[in-house]
Amino acid sequence: MTFQAYLDEMRRLRRPELGNLALVEKVGSTSGLARRIAEECMEEGICLTRAWIVAYEQTEGRGRQGRPWASPPGAGLYATLLLPLGDFESSATPPALSESLTTLPLLTATAVCRAVDRRCDLAPCRLKWPNDLLMEGAKLGGVLIETIGPPSKEGVALLGVGVNYLPGRYGEVDRSATTVGDHCSQAPSLAEFTWQVLSAVDEQLEQFGDTAVAIEGYRKLSAHQPGDLLRCRVGNGLAEGIFRGFDQRGFLRLEVDGKEHLLAAGEVIEC
């Protein structure tokens, strides 16, 4: 699919209820562009509105810990939602809003995973803590959440989503990757898939701040089952233990030498 074909189909399938969307042919990263837009608007006192930035190709795509994310042209979904926290003013005080922000990674990852599951009928999509998408043990995509400014209505969240879509394009750069096309008997077009994922995220954000719903949705799609042996990277160290589930805040519960440890951040590197 060429960029023009992608652009034309995105226009034809447009879902106005999702609000603003900018589709660019080539960019360093959608998250980097979203950050620059947010910071400039905040400096100039310009009111930000919710908007998706979607790219046909990224030249400097990145995942967790700044790792490179392969983003060949027309081969994946590369998108970032620029999300003003003022959209959630119902969280009355900054502490409440700050606590509610912990649901964003859970809700976003769950939404993307469900969207993939609806179209991929040959294997289930599951979540490797905290935000990687797996299919049959191989990495399909991921979610990267960042915030700019204070945890109040003046702040902004950036919800980055990357999903490998087209088979045969990632082997050159990442032989451990899998794609949506590898697991669908009849894959949707990239434009259809793009709108499906963005709609799923938008719908899931209606549950913002509902920690119980966010955790339960994530738990059902978790690649980890209680009793699994996990090896996690936490900061510059490693922790290995038995997975015991998630606590009421969504922290990973890991039993190490008979004692429970709660991991608020980090990543599972082996399971």
C-alpha cells in the first residue's frame, strides 16, 4: 500500500467521533512530534485538544527505555494520542488525577489487545507486563505512555501505540517480531485496522480512573498466570520470582524467596 492509497482509504473510512487526526507520510516518531506540539502549545498558552498523530513511516520509532522500534513504510500502525488531562476534570483534585493516571497504561494496552483479538482468528493476543503485545510468544507491538507537565488539568498525556501489521517486512530488522497478518485468515486493510485500534482506545478511555475495571480487563488478557516464574528488569537490577497476580493499584506481585514484592515499574524480560 502506498502512502496515497493509505491516505485515501483513511479519509473514506474516517470516524468523525474520534476528533482530530493528523496523518503524516514520514516522521522521526509520532510521540516525538506530539511532544513538540504539546510543549510549544503549553509555552504559548494555546489550548490543546485531543488529537491522534498517525504515521505511514517512522525513522526513529522507539519503545521502552528508548529502544529502537522498527517502523517500515506501510508495514505497521504507528500512532500517538495527544491527550490533555483537562479532558478528565471530573477527577476533582490533582492527587486524585495523579492516582487515576496509573490506569492509562492498563486501559490503552487492553484496548489495543482487544482490537487485535477481534481480527486475528488464528491465535490470541496477550499482554506481557507492563505493555507489550504478544502472539504465540512473539512480540506484536507495544504501548508507551508519557506525561508532560503536572498531573492536573494543565498536563498532557501522550499515548503511543505501535503494532506490526504487514508480514515479511520486519524480518530484516527484528527476527523475533510477529505481525497481525501472520495471525489472520483474512486481515483487514491497514486503514481499517488503524481506525479499529484508535476507536478501541477511545472507547476504553471512558473508563479512565476506574482502577478496578482497568485491572480486571488487563488481568484477563495477561500472558502471565499465577504461579509462573518471571524474570523482571527493575531499574538497573533484576528480580526473579513467582507471579502472584496484580494488586488493587495494578502493581505486579512477585514472590521472591518467600516474600512478596510489588513492582510499580520495570518489565518482564523472561517468562
